[in-house]
Amino acid sequence: MSEIPAKATESKDPLDGARAEAADDAVARVRPGEPLSGDAMWQSSPPGSIYDYIKVASFSIGPDGLVEQWSLRAEQLFGIPAEHAVGMDPIEAFIDPDLRAQGQRKMAEILDGREWTGVVPFRVPPSAADGECGREGLAEVYVMPTRTEEGEKAAVCIVVDVRTLRSIETDLAASQAIFGQSPFGFVLIDPDLRVRRVNYRFASLFGGSPDDHRGKGVHDYLPRPEAERVTATLRRVLETGDSITDMHVTGFLPGSDERRHWSINLYRVRSGSGRPIGIAWLGTDITARRAAAREAAAARRNLALLNEAGARIGNSLDLETTARELLDVVVPGFCDLATVDLYQGLLAGDETPPGLADGSAELRRVAFASAVSDAPFTGSGDPVELGAVHHYPFNSPCADALRTARPQYIPAEEGGLVQSTLAVPMVAHDTVVGLAQFSRTKGSEPFGDRDRDLAVELAARAAVCIDNARLYRREHERALILQRSLLPPGDPVASGLDIACRYLPGNSSADRPSEVGGDWFDVIELPGHRTALVVGDVMGRGLRAAVAMGELRSAVRTLALLDLEPAEVLSALDEIARGLGAPGGVQQATRAARRPREADLLEVYLATCVYAVYDSVTRRCTFANAGHLPPVLVEPGEDALMLDVPPGMPLGVGGEPFEEVEVELPEGALLALYTDGLVESRDHPLDEGLQAFVGALTDPSAPLEDVCDHVLNTLDTHHGEDDIALLMARVQGLPADSVGDWTLPREPRSVGRAREYARGQLLSWDLEPLVDTTELLVSELVTNALRYGEGDIRLRLLLDRTLVCEVWDSGLVQPRRRRARDTDEGGRGLQLVGLLSAAWGSRRTPRGKTVWFELPLPDGKNDMVDPAEALLSLF
């Protein structure tokens, strides 16, 4: 039988080496360096000794070869109680029948006084736990010869279960492999917080062999503050049994000044019975991981700053506000102190900031921020107050940064608060617009290369926003100049109308600037004491919207002077809008859809417009609408109401005809045309604003200027960022005694009658200086109507600010002015009309045409043309 070395452990059996057990327990109780005392050997064995693991059993054999004594551990191992075991033949009871003969010989040799050690298979009798067949085992047996009191030969047997021994062997081998081969630093610390054992990995880091570290303490490896912290943690783990995971420890390796970082795990080590016998320390070097973590944290911080900068910088189109937004981002997240200086020329509106060659141009400090209370910022040179205009010396780092467009480190002043400063030029589109300075106070980490790159990126973002604000301001000013140049100067004057108007640009602030819109209004005097009232709105903002508005306004004036009907004016205007492409329209949008890459660059503009023509003689007004808000009418003694004018499609869409609505306006009636900026805002829906506008027109008899002011004040909360155009007109029709109207038959003598009617009417109006000229021109127009026209002839004289003469007939052929040759007997009539009148023209009517001329009233200042001289000048 093979031999298996026995492993010692505690046994509570008095026959299983009581003295050895007591001695081992005494050694366990003695602290390192303390001598063993004789009395300590007889102290009782505590739980947790080695015998608890081995579970040694014992029994004795008498001279007759039968069991005389049977220990409790033997009962547990073999499953036989002492009352049954005593008196048994152990060979017969436990040994396999095939081996009994050999066992008997061995027993005889033992009883003959020989020691024997070996491995013996045994069989445990059947029991309820093991089933009917029992179980088999393997035991390592140590037999020692002895003698009885009578001197007879006997034996004492010590038995250990081989399975237990092998389990212990495996555990020890595994522990040794883990301890010795672990790539981590492994330290076993005793209850006195002294090193009991270290592995080779730990020894390779801190020098020497593993045995050289026995008896050392934490202070031998770590700096004093760190060692005290770790020592307190070790005591807590030993006392409470709570494990510590991923505890970070900082120290230095022998012979190195490089700071190292370790992550350690601590747990209490216990014996089999749970008695604390020390602390296990498992550590790994995380210096590289910490450095990578710092790099990642810095990258995340920088990315967060860039994200914040993208969200917070550039929300305003004001230069100073944008500079303050930059400092709100960087202080205190990036630095402790910061300033922004912008070129004074840039703030004054110059196209290109001067003085870039040497960086000495004047700058204005527009922003300052500090995370340190009462800390002035000096940066480079003397302190500069907020808002002050200054310049940097030629040889200063700041001037060098402006000159080279590269960031510069500024040395800290001795004894000062600031320890690190970066001067970063603010560059937008290869143009330096200013300088940002970022400073960190003492105690903060100095700026590094990564910080410099981040500062350049932040300054560049702010610079682009500042440059955009500069360009916006320039465009805004130009658009305002253009827009104001296109609006009627002052309050327009029209025949039969009292007119007041208001134009207000959209509300603006530093946080929400307003762009110039495309709102416009116009009052156009037409022949026959008629007036065209126009209000329009280009859908868009900025310079392009203002230009589009100017194009449409010019087109409206041109079309109005052709004396077309309102619906015809809008139809022609719609064609012009689509053809120009400035307002955008379906054709342009379709072309953009075919070219997707260009569609992003294309701004589509549409426009709305309401066009009305008022006749002061008939007091009738004809409306046509192109997608605009309805006009509002207030008749004397009545509530205001919105006129039911069919809203056509906006200009630029095309394809749909426009409808006309004719309304008779009583004397004193008030008509209001407006744009949506008056009644619409983010906080109020359009319907609510319209109702508020209608409700504000309560006193149409008040002076129009007061009515306009009352409306704007009442609707102050209902309009917002958009421009406002408001045009109000009160009806003051032409009195009946200021109109002369006659119908003449189609016969030659009507020419003479027309002269007589005209003479009599002018004399009744006390306009005798105009009689001769009027008679001559009326004679020419009536003669042309007889010669080239059709149907009856109508003569009408209108007296207002000027004298207007109109001759109507049913013919459709428009008169055409031509130059007569010297030998021609005719063809000079219209030339004479153009020479003697202030203005003349013709227009179509539903039943023919009207030819008219206008004469200024004599006021002592107008030089009247003598008809005779005019006639002579034609020949």
C-alpha cells in the first residue's frame, strides 16, 4: 500500500495527541517575538487549529487484537459507536475479505512490536444515511506498538481520512499557485498590521526577495499621510470584517520620483472556525489607467464646454452680448478670470478693422468675468476698465497674438494672483476681430497644450458669431436705409381723403434682434381725383426682403399709373413677381426642387398685398386682395367691421384670378389697411389680434393721428417682433358743387357746347385765368372724341387741389401722341394738350375710354402758358 503523508490538525479526542494540540495552541496565542512559557502549553486549545481540518481519529488494540478504546472521531469516521466497536476485531470489521489475511499478518507484526504506516481501504457498515450497501473509504493509518500495565503487547492506531488529506493538499497547492503566480501584488498582513508574506510581484516592485519584506509595516512603503489613512482602513477591515474594493493609494517606488497610483482590495482572512488571522492585500498599478482617465475626463470636459459654447454663444446678434456669452461659458468652467477686447473700428462699423499689421490698433474692453471676488484682471500691462478704449504695446504678448493671429502664453507677475494666462486672438474668416484673455489663479492647474487648443476653438466660435453680428448690423442698416427710402415721406396727401400712417420696425433687443421686414404701404394719386391705397408684406426678412419689397412697390406704382383696375394690377403684379424670382414663387421653387443642392441656398419669398382705388367724386372704393388681411371699415355711428374682400393667393404663386369688391364709403367713414405685424405675435393668435384691432377703432371722428396712436397703444401686447405698417384714411368726398358733368351728342356742334359749358363752370368757380386754356384743350379732346371715338361724349370738370377735365366716349382706341411734320395740317392736338397742361393721359373704362388733362390752380405763383404762344410754338 502506498504511503500518503499525514497532515496535522486539531482533535478533541484525548487520545489524539493532547499535548501536541496544547502546544500548538500555545504557539498560536504567542505574539511574534514573545518567548513561549511552560504554562502556556497546558492551555486549552481554541477552535480553528489545524486539527479541525484533518479530523484525526484514534483507537487502541489490546493484546488479543481486539479494540479496547474507541474515540469520538473514530465513531464519526467509521460510523460505529463505541459500545459496538469495543471488542471487535478491526481486521474482520473493516477490511475487505480479500485483504484480511494480509491484514492479520500485519496486525501480528504490530503486536510483535513493529510500527506501521500505510493506506488501508475500509468499509463502513450499512446505515440509513448510506443505504443498504454501506460505503467504502480509504484511510491513512499510523500504528504504534505499546504495552499494557501488565506488560503485554498492544497498539495505538491513529487514522486520517485520505479524502480530507488530499483536499487539504489541493487547497494548499491552489493557494500557493495563486499567491506565487498572481500578476497582482499580494500581501498577507497579520493582526499586528505587519507583513507576514508577499508574493514575487510585490517584491519585484518594491525590491528585494519576498522574505525581505517580512515584519515591515505600511509606513515602509507609503508617505506618512497616505500610510496613516491606509493603516486606519486596515484596522477597520480587521475589526469589522467589511471588505474594501478599489481603494486608491498614491505613493512612490524605491529610487523613483514618479508618483504612482494603485488600486487595492482588502479583506479579512479567517481560520476554518472563523477566527481572524490577518488581512489580505491585493493591489494593482493603475497609474496608466489614472492618466488615461484624466485624459478622458479632460476630453469630456472640453467637449462639454464646446457643446455649451455652441448652445450659448451666438444667440444674440449684438457684439457686446456675444462677448459676454463667451465669458459665461469659460468662467469658471475653464478659467478663473477672462476678458474680451474688440477692435474699436469694428464696433464703429468699419468694414475691415485697421491696424492689424502690428497689433497696436485701438481696442475696447467689452466684457470681463471673474470667479474670484474682488479680483481685478490685469493680463498684460496695466489694468483696463470695462468699456475703456486702449491699445497694447508693440512688444507685448497680446500685440504679438494680434499680429500673428496665434495664441500666446503670458508670464505670471511675481507675487500676483494670476499664475497662468492665455492671450488668444479671435479670428473669423482669416480676420482678427479682437483678443480674448483667459487666466487661472494660483492653486489651479496651469494651462497646457490641450487647454490652448480649446481656448483657440472657443475664441474662434465667438469670433465667427461676432463677425456675423457685424455683418448683420451692416446689412440691417443698409436694409433700413433702403426700406425708409422707399416709403412715402411724411403723411401723403390725396384728393378726398384725410390720411395718416405709421411704420414701426419690429421690436428688438440684444437677445432677440429684429431684422428688417418687407412691409410697405403707398398712396398713389390717380387721374380724376382718384387715389390708390396699397399695403403689402413680403414674406421674409433681411436685406433681400427689403429689396423684394422695393421691386414690388415700384411695380405697383408703374401698374397704378397705367390706370388699370385693381384686379388687373394684382394679376400683372403676380406675373412680375414670378418673373423676377425675388419673391420666390412656384416656378422658382420647382426649379429648386429639380436641383436639390441649390435648394438649400435658395430663399423663397412670397408677398401679400391689398390694393384699393378710391374715387372722391363717387365716394366708391374698389378692393382687390392677394392673400392679405381684410381691410377694416368704420362708418359714422357704427361699429368697426372687417370688409368681406375675397382673399386671393399671395403674389408669386400664380394661376388664380383676383376678385374685386366695390364698396360705397359715406362721408366721414374711416378705412384702415395694415400688415399682420400689428395683430399677430408669439403670445397671441391672429384671430385674437384682429378682434382687438377692430375693438380699438371706437372713435373714427377723432383726429387720425390720435386714432393711430390709440390703436398702437391698445394693441401693444398683441404685436411682436414683426414690422408694422398701418394706413388710415378718412373719407372727405368731393363736394357736388366742385363737379361739372355734361353729356354731349355725337355731332360737330358739341365742340362749341363743350367750350361753353367749360367757360361757364370756370367762371362760377372764379377761375377766369384758366378759361382760355381750358376752352382750347376741351375743344381738342372733344374734337378727337368725335373723330376717333364712338357713342355719346361725356365732359366732366373736377375742382379740388387742381382742375381736372375728362372727356369720355365709347371708343376703345387709345389716343396716341405723334410728332406732326411741318406740312401736316393736323396731328398737333395732343401735342398742344401736353404743352399747355400739367399732366394728361387716357385710361380704359368699362364702356370705353377717358382722356383727361390737369391744370394747376392760379395762386399767383404759377406761370400760366399763353395759348397763343403755345400754338405758335407748334409750327
